[in-house]
Amino acid sequence: MKVTVVCCVLVVLGALPFSSDAQLDPSFYRDTCPKVHSIVREVVRNVSKSDPRMLASLIRLHFHDCFVQGCDASILLNNTATIESEQQAFPNNNSIRGLDVVNQIKTAVENACPGVVSCADILALAAEISSVLGHGPDWKVPLGRRDSLTANRTLANQNLPAPFFNLTQLKDAFAVQGLNTTDLVALSGAHTIGRAQCRFFVDRLYNFSSTGNPDPTLNTTYLQTLSAICPNGGPGTNLTNFDPTTPDTVDSNYYSNLQVNKGLLQSDQELFSTTGADTIAIVNSFSSNQTLFFENFKASMIKMGNIGVLTGSQGEIRQQCNFINGNSAGLATLATKESSDGMVSSI
Ligand code: HEM
């Protein structure tokens, strides 16, 4: 009797949709929205012509979505009576970009295939397309994610790594998501493109760890360059490129910059400058072999894209990425939402 009960529990548990067993499939929209990839690509390509930074911003948006209750487009939800938006969490506030572009993509996709493609999948596709448009690797994006009915600002503050993290803290933040040290090093390579505001690294220039001195692991020439862009006590919103040489190209320069102490954030330089760290050899290998970096970047992006995904009848396909369905005007929402197959899932 006891054995039967245990067996039943195990069978039931085995059937539960745990995130790591997520069943995503690159051909998920083959019949329902065959052109989704090219529709997303056209919008991203057009926007990036006048705003090349957008490629970086879209890759980051997918990352910030996935690290907070999974890749479920929770980052896109605006504040309402029942939603405390993640957009105002410290790592996102006045920092994330591209929400309007995602809406533009969603409109284009809805015109072709109404009610079919999730906002979470749009974020995953936009990230891959941004890599390709930045001359980086391509990969077949596993699809079939559904959109959340909730957001979690507290979790966003908790889960998103900070630029002043040391290597142990970085590894821990990735381990929580099921990502290992190689994933950490490969995904940090996304900092080969895009910009950062002075406020995220200015302490390294003038008062590192309250020493009154610059970060000793910062290249002195680079320190001078950065100090000119970020004067002491100046506006923390000034911008600088992550990669001083090829700022909008996805390449292995991120790693060669680390080798000469030109990592922009403390969290970047930690990967190479932490004494005895196992990340040093990985940085060296990606620096000397861009193909190896690309292969690892692809694999880690796919792995990240699988975190905590909603599939099947979970969540919903949002009509508008910034609001759960039935709440598009930002009105107070219902406590439960009926999904398309009649199952009721609580919010
Ligand atoms: C390892 C821990 C990480 C930390 C501490 C971190 C932190 C940051 C910070 C502080 C910025 C600058 C934001 C601003 O100035 O407004 C930034 C930008 C960026 N991050 Fe990260 N990040 C990390 C990992 C990642 C990962 C895993 C990805 C993607 C796979 C990523 C992609 C980007 C991109 C592309 C930008 C530039 C965005 C733009 O120009 O709009 N980062 N990151």
C-alpha cells in the first residue's frame, strides 16, 4: 500500500512541468506563424539602422526576463492595480531599453498571425536576431513559451546580478538559475556590445571599495579615458561603450579586453582578475578562439532561454505585451484568468 502511494506520487511529480524539462521546439510556429522569424528580424533590422545600440538592449532584455521567474515576458508587464512592474527594480530602472521595439514587433506579428506568438518568444527571437545583426552567431531558437500572468519586482532586485558583484556572488547568481561557470563567462560576453552608464562603475574610478583609490585591476590608460567620460561627482547617466574598439560588433574582444584589464564593470574584470579563479582559463580560451566563444554563447543562450518557461496551457498568449489579457487598459484585473483550453490558473 505504502509502495503504491509513493509510486503514484512519483508518477504525478514526474508529469509536472518542471522548467528544466521544458518542451520548447524551434519549429513550434511552423504551421501557425511560419514567418515569425523574418517578421521580427525586419523590425529589429529597421530600428537598429538608426539605433545600433538596440541590438544590445534587446539581448539584455531577454536576460533580464529569464532571470526573474523564468523567460515569461514578466519584465514587459507595466504597473497596474495588481502588477508591481519589474521595470522599476533597481537593475532595470532608467536602464532597460527596447520595450517600445518589442511592442512594434508584437504589432507586426499580430498582424500576420493574431493571438499565436507569445511575448516571451518574441524576446528570445529578438535576442538571437540581434546577435546575428551584430555579426555574432545564429542559432535555432527553441519556441513555445507562454506569457506570465504575474511580475515580481522583489525577485528582480534579488536575482539580477549587480555590477559590483565579486566572482563568488556572480557564480551564485547564475547557479540559482541552473547556469554554471562556463555559462557565466560565455553569457558575460554579451558585454561585447552596448553601453553602460557611469553610475554602474564610477566607484572603480575614484573610490573602489571605499579605499579612496581606483580599482587596482583597472588599466591606467583606460582609467583616464573613463574618468574623462565620468567625472567625479558628475552625472551618473553619461554613457560609454562596453567594448572600446568594436562597440557594436559581437566578437571575442570582450575577453581580450579583460586580459589587458579593460573590463568595464567590476563584474566583468572579476572573471579574469580573481586570483586562482577557474574562469581565467575560460576567458583565455574564448579570447584566442572566437569560434569557441560563439559555440558556447549559443549553447548558453539556449540554456538561459529555457529557464522557468511556461508551456502548454500555462500562462497565456498576451494580446499586448505590457498587460495581461483582459487588462489592456491597465484597469484592475481579475484574480484568476481562464486560459484558452478552459483550465483555470491562479495569478
Ligand atoms: C554577469 C552579470 C552581469 C552584470 C552584473 C551585468 C550588468 C550590466 C550593467 C550594469 C549594464 C549597464 C546598464 C546601464 O548602464 O543602463 C549592462 C548592460 C548590458 N548587459 Fe549586462 N550584466 C551581466 C550579465 C549580462 C548577460 C548574461 C547578458 C546577456 C546575455 C548581458 C547583456 C548586456 C548588454 C547587451 C548590455 C548593454 C545594453 C545596452 O546598451 O542597452 N549582461 N549589464
